[in-house]
Amino acid sequence: MCRLIGEFSFGAALTDEGAFRALTRLSEKGGPDDSGFYKDAGIQLGFNRLSILDLTDQGKQPKMSLSERYLLVFNGEIYNHLDLREKLKVFNKFRGNSDTETLVNCIDEWGVLDTVDKLDGMFAMAVFDNKEHSVYLVRDFAGVKPLFYGYNSRGVVFASQYDQVARHKWFVDEKLDNEVLSLYLRMQYIPAPYGLMSNTYQVLPGEIVKISRSGEKTHKRYWELSKNDSAIVDDRDTALRLVNEKLNISVKQQLLSDVPLGAFLSGGIDSALVCNYASKNKDDKLNTFTIGSDSPVHDESDDALIVAKAINADYTIEKMDSNYALGMIDEVFKVMSEPVADPSIIPTFLVSSLARKDVTVALSGDGGDELFFGYERFQSVVKNRKVVNYPYWIKYLLYGTDRVFWKNRHINSGALLESSGMSHQLLQARFEETHLNAIFGKYSDKLIKTGFGVYDYNNTKDQGELLARMRYAEFYGMMQKTLRKVDLASMGVSLEVRVPFLSKQLINEAMKISPMLNTGGGKKKEVLKRLLKQEVPQAVITETKRGFTVPLGKWIKEDLKDYFADTLLSDSMTQYFGFDRKGIELLLQEQYHSGIDGKWALFSLMALFKWKENLKS
């Protein structure tokens, strides 16, 4: 796991080495063990290394292929690299054991596209082709690792952190893209392929962006999650066997490390399963790490402790309260090289800091909710499917009747919208319309920037098809926010986090399983629940999802009151973003004095303002 940066000129002068190395140092927390540098005509590369595999100099980057055609900087881990290297003709010429050496020589022998098709792992890479004088920017199929870039007439700048692009001399004077800003306020993060500043972007999950010396840019999506229900497994026992086998293999593969490895353990199903298989396959005792809360509504540490004892794992549990969070919150915002407005980044940062005291790599349970239908919103949208195409007056009548007699057990307010996709996206949006209009009225109607169509799907009465389309939207929507949150928090303390649920083989198996086996009748994630009960009978399984979060609304009213008010009412910040200060004042007053909880909107603004502060420092 590392951090990369590079620039590729179309004729403009490259950044002088001192300034370029200063940009490289912005990401040194993500790679504190070593740094690398390369410069040639029109190309400059920088690298910060977090040593995980092959701790010798053979694992250093930038890395040249044996033929010297390709030069690679790479962030991530390739879990099947040992299998791949044995298939190479030049295998006997290798000098080390790193996945970087495997990867660059796979590209040398098979080319970029054929190589990435064969990879299972998490990765973001930049490949310079000395023969064709072109650069390839490639991101893993699930989007676990980030890759940002700026592109204009002077050249392309690419990096693991967005601030490295935004500070670069070719892009530092770019203006805000207000449509992307509006999208951020809706989604609480900036989804690929967008950047907050004009002419800045992200490589999509599963995409290859190729840029030639002349400035020609092409895009190719080499992998994309299916939007359709193409399931072939419709009995629960078969599904159980498939997931049991593939999740076990995925976890076993991801235990590969030359440094200490542990796992995050919450009170939920997904992390418990990952820890169970890790404990089974690890030669020594597994270290698990849990953050609890002083809020009984949010605290899952007792449930986590039950699992840790049941699987014979070591456990470290630390409780968090508002004073603890207040002491750390500035550190949390400092790791935000891009704005991400998920309050659970606070406990994620804390558990990452806790884990880093003992390990360099941690496994996480992220991805299970998206692949196995673990969110309430799946059912919330699905139950309206039979009426969503009716005329509005009929829908309104049915909705009102159901509200009076059955408390919206059968139909909810999402049915009144034009499409299931719109209902789905609005369930994700945490910025109320009234507040958005009051703060950012000029662009508040920009619900979906042109091209961001993950929630743009047709209505269907077929439950399986609708669930499959929702899974696609979750995978490329909110799951990407979760991955960005985890990457920022963990790499901010030099910790690599791996996500076994998002291995290619497990994703492919999950797509074979009928959505109906996981959901329906108010149930969620049934296959994983049954698997956990089979594997860890002592585990506590509840239908209520508490999540890995904090009582932020209460904190803003009390211990963090001045902290939020002083930051959010800054005239320089409100003017820079074009926000109405009175609208923010109203939002704060409602938080303090009414029963309305606007914590998500307030945290969205705070993350944005703190990102801008970091950019100026």
C-alpha cells in the first residue's frame, strides 16, 4: 500500500524537482517507509511506500519492467500475484517477491488490458509506456483505491490524493465546479468521475484512461458490475455453500503480508465473518480492534467481544465519548485530502489509530451490505414497485390510506416520486431541500450532474430486477463513499485496510445468487446471517442496523457547539463557496433549539470547509 503522484507533459515545462517532491510529501503518511522519484523528458513520477510485501529494495517504486519498456507506480495489493508470476516467461529473472515486480512484468508480457483482466486485488496504477510515449491510469474493478487526475492543454497530473492535483501549478488556479459542489452536498462525497475543481477528475472503478503525448485521451471500462438479475442460484443451501467457500478463500488470500496483520471487528455480521475466517486461516492468533461508544444506541462493543471470544481472537476495545472525539477531530479533518461528509470517519480514524499501534494491515467487512442487500432502503424502494407507474392522484390516495391504517407498511412516500431511482437517491441524500435552497439556492436544483446516472433506472414491477438495479446503484453510489472514508482514515495513520468482500471471485459468486434469497418480508442479508449463525453460533444477530457511527447530533449541541459555529460561520469560507451565511445560521439554530437534527448537512459543510483550510496550509 502506498501513494503515487506523477505528471505527464504535452509540451509545458515540468515542475521543478523541489516543488514536485514537496507535492509528493503531502501523501507521506500513506507511505512512510520509503520514497521514490523518476524524471525523464516529459514525465515525472513520485512515490511514498508503505512496505507490506517484500520489505527489501526490490519492492521499491517507480519500477521498470525487465525490457525497460514500462515504468510503473502502483498503490494497492495484488492478491493473486504469485500465481500470475509463475505464468510469465521471465519468471526466473525476478530479483524479489513483490507484487509490484510481478505486475510491471505482466504488463510487459501481456499488455495493460490483458493484465488488469487477470488481476484480483485492490489497486490504482500509472503505467508509462516508453515505446508509445503514453500513460495509462488504471483503477481496480471495485474502486477500493482512489486515482485522481487533472487534464488540460499543458498535460495531465495524477495522484492518490486529490489535494496533490488541486495544488499542482497546472491546476491550482482552476475554479470550483458548482454542479459538482451541488452533487457533493447531495451525496456527501464526490463520486467518480468528477473532481471539485474544473478540469479535475477521477478514474472510474474498473476503468483504464490512456493519454498520449499529443494529449489524446481515451477511456475503456474493463469491468463493470451487472445491472441485471442474472442469478442462477435460487436455493439458500447452495448459496450458503458458495459464499462460505469463496469468502474463506478471499480472506485466506488477503492474509498475505510480510508485516503484522489484524482485523476490524464491529458488532455486525460482515466483520464477524471476516474475522472468523481470518482466525481459522491465520497461523498465529488474530488481533481484532473495536471502537465502542458512550451512546447505548450506537455501541456494539459487547457484541464484538462475544465474537472475538468465540473465534479465539485477541481483542482490543476502546470506548469513545465526546471529549475523546473532540480531542481527535482536527486530526480527522487533516487527513481529508478531499471532502467526505460521513461522520463515521471519526470512529474509523480512531479504530485505525488503535490498530496501527500493533499491526500495519487490517481486514474490514465493507462491501457485504451492498452485495447481499443489507440496507433497509432496498425494501423501502421495493415495496412501492407495483404502484410507482400509477397516476399521481391514485398513488397519493393509496399512500394516504396506507399511512392512516397501516403506518406505511405497504407503501411509503417514495411512491409519490416519478421513479424508483429517484426515490432511491433521495434516501441517500441527507441535505434537506429547504436547507439546500437556503444555503446554495443557485445550484440546488442540480440533483444529478450530467453523466452521473447510477440512480437513473427504469421502473419495474419485477422485484429481482429492481433489487439488482439497486445493488448496482449502491455499488457505484454510497459504497464508494464508504471506501473513500476508510481509505482516508486508515492511510492517514499509515494503515493498509483490505476488504475481502470485494475480491473479484466473491463479487462474481454474489451475482449468481438470487436477490430474493437475501431479502423480503422485512429481512436483510439472509445468506450472511445464516452463514454467521453456522460459523459462530454465539454471535448476536439483530435486524436493527446500528452502523459504525457516533451520536454527532448530540455532540454538535454540546461539546462541539463552538467548534462547528466558529468554522461554519466564517465569512471567507461562505464567500468562497458561494453559500448564504444566513442559511447556515438557520441550520445551526435549528440544531440547537428544535427537534430537527441537521447533523448530516452540518457535517457536510464542515468537511468541505476543513478541506479548503487544509488546501491553503
